[in-house]
Amino acid sequence: MATTYLVLVNNVLNELNESELTASSFSSSRGVQTAVKKFVVKAMNETYNSLSEYLICTNLLTKLPMLDKGHMPYLLLLLLKVQI
């Protein structure tokens, strides 16, 4: 689902019962609106970083030798249970 930064910020503002931002008023936000803009950026960064760490771990673990033919390593099974 493709979306824009402005849509994400407005979705959070709607949940907080705050007024939405438009493209023209986005740069002149104040108070809660500015805080929400910063929180959305932080959430996006944390999501991206945790996803990259997860992909690095799964790439490393898939290169481990198999314990038995047709079975995945136990560490990989533990990692797959972790929710992102």
C-alpha cells in the first residue's frame, strides 16, 4: 500500500483529534502537529532499521549448515518466531 508522509502524519493527527495538515500548511505546523511529524519520521526510521537487522540475521542464519537433511537450523526457527 503506497502512501505519503503527509498521509501518515494526517492519520496520526486524526487519531488524536487534531486538525489535519495540507501541503501548503505542512511547513508551518505548530505544537502537536510538529511533534507528530517528528514521531512519524522516528517510527519510519526504527521500522527500517529493525527490518534491516532482521534481514541480516536471517541471511547469516540461512548460510549455516543444516543439522539434518531437510531441517532448518534451530536458531533460524527461534528467529522466525520474533515479531517485527
